[in-house]
Amino acid sequence: MSDLVSRTPGWSLPQAAYTDPDVYAADLDRVFAGQWLFAGHTAELDAPGRYLTVDVGRDRVIVVRGEGGQGGALHAHHDVCAHRGSRVAPDDRGQVKAFVCPYHQWVYALDGTLRSARLMGDCFATSSYRLAPVAVRETAGLVFVCLADDPPDFGPFAEALEPRLGPHGLADARIAVREHYRVAANWKTLVENNRECYHCAGSHPEFSLSNFDVGVNGDVRTNPRYDRALAAARTRWTAQGLPGEDVNFPGGAPYRIARLPLRDGFLSETLDGRPLAPPMGTLTDPDVGSLRVISLPNLWAHANADYAVTTRLTPIDAATTDVELCFLVDRDATVDTDALAAVWRATSEQDWVLCEKNYAGIASRGYRPGPLSPVVEASVEAFLDWYLATLDLARTAA
Ligand code: FES
Ligand code: FE
């Protein structure tokens, strides 16, 4: 395995890291099953019995709101019947009073306990069986699950996220647009693409209207005009009670939370810079820039004052990744959904085309690892460092 993914520092990974089924299996086992994964939104689990599902290779996790509405406990279970193993969730998402296994009709309460099992004889102890639990947390309106028996500490991430994203009110928001994509590329290709903006000027005209070409993570260039805009914006944001400091993969942790200014005249990542909906949550001033959240390995999000967009990755196989894009607005807002999704739908679809072209080349006979830019791809390097460390492999100089 180590030969398959070893690399020279500063260079992209060897082909097998993206294409080999054994590496993909290790990715699922050590990276996806070992980390907190973004599952969905508090806003879509806002009533008892509302559930969603997350796939991690062959594993499927059900996340369901228990009795008591949004204040009720959140439960996560393996979607595996305790009788003979059938899936029990009726769909990818929905609302149920209980989970009734479609095979022999064992009935599970929302908290996963077995409520009834017919024709199992007089000695059968219903209380001895349940859906196997999975660790679940929610913070600032985002829901995460972890398949590990001993999950990493979620506390520091929640403590960093809550004061920064919490004021955006995602927990009480509404998902106005949901898009699904199937991308013909390895999941790491999508993350690498997200981790650099080397490609932005050439490929993202809509995104580049509102966003500076500098200042993104991993871009070591300095630009006095951007630095002045950031300093002035931070003064305004601090006056609104928003934390002035960004959180940038602290101590090698897999998350970054950063508020960046938009270009002059832009209050939101929209085509003309004008907000499309009222400020969300407890925000009152639309001038809050764009809060970027990344949680490796499967989430990135941008939160403007008027809308937020989340991107969830689900690996399907070494060469295929499913993506779910959700646009959230204030629960009571009436919004033009085409205008709302215009920038990030276009930007995302442009990225999927780039990723598919990238992966086609990576998977071909002509691919060799190539050099990363020390100027604008430092965050790709950081991602690959994190990935290899998470696989628990020493990086090996070629
Ligand atoms: Fe679920 Fe039999 S497998 S009731
Ligand atoms: Fe992009």
C-alpha cells in the first residue's frame, strides 16, 4: 500500500492513489470511517421521525430526529436490521413514525430500540435487539456522523464553528435548492480542486465576480489592496460580534473556518452582488463577507448573509463520487431559486467538468505525478499531507 501512495513532497500523488481499488478501500476504511463526516442539516431534521441517510462504501447510516421536534435528540444507526440484516430505511430521506423492516416487519423506534418482532416465540427478548448505534453530533445547523468505535474529539471543531457559523442561523433555515451530481472522478480529485483557486480565474467567471483572486487558502501571494479590504472588513465584522480570527486546520485538524471579504460592491456571492434574501439567523447587517467552512474529507460550505451553500461528497468507487449541493435561506424568505443557485450551481458544474478531465488524465497511461505550485497550491499540499497521515503512512521521498 505505501508504494501505491508514496510521493515526492510538493508533487501530486501517483496514479494508483486515485485509481487502485485497494487504496480506495483503505480510503473508506481509514479516512471516511475514521473521521467525522458531514451528513446533512439540522434544518431537514426538524420534526420527530425526519431522517436522512449517509453512505460510506457498503455502510449506510440513518440519522433521525427523535421525539420532541428540533429539540429532540438526534439518533444515528447503522441501516441494518438486527434480524437478518436487511436495510430498514424506506428511502434516502423522509419521515417515519418508526422504522419497519420490509423483510419480516421488525419494528424499530426512532431511538433504534426494537419495539416489536412478530412470530419470534415466547422466549424472544425484544429488549436484547436494536439498530446498531453510530456517533452523531450537530453544531451550528450541520450534522456529522462517525463510524469509528472511538471517534476523534468533536469538541474543538464545534467550539470553533458555533460562534462563526451559528449567527447565520442554519439550524432554522430552509433548503431552497438541492442538486445531485455524479462525478466521474476520485473523491481526492474533487477535494484537491476545492483546495486551490489556481483554476478560478480561468474557469469560474460567476464566482470571480464577487471573489478576490487572492486571499484564498494556500495562496501565499500578498496583495495590499486585498489586505486593506480584509482589515477593514474584520473591523466591521468584529463590531457585529463576529469573531475576527480564522481557524485554519489547527494543529493539523481536518477543518478550516474563514471569513473572507467580497469584492467592492458585493454583499453576497450573487451575480450582481445584491442579496437575494434577508440576512439569516441573528445577522442584521448583510455585510458579513463569505464564511468558508471545510471539514475533511467530505464537506465544504460558503455562508453569505442571505444564503449558505453546502457541498457533501459521497465516494461511490475509486472513479466515481456523488455530490449533493444544498442552498439554504431564511425559513420565511421568498426567493428566486434560479438566481439563488446561479453562482454556485455554475461554479460547481464547472468544477465537475474540470475534475472529470483531470481524472481521465490521471487514470491514463500517460499520467505522471506533477509539481504543485508553491505560490497557489500550498493547500493541496496540506491536504495530501493530511490524507497520507490519516492513512497512517510515512511520506516517502521518491
Ligand atoms: Fe429485518 Fe427480517 S431482516 S425483519
Ligand atoms: Fe473551482
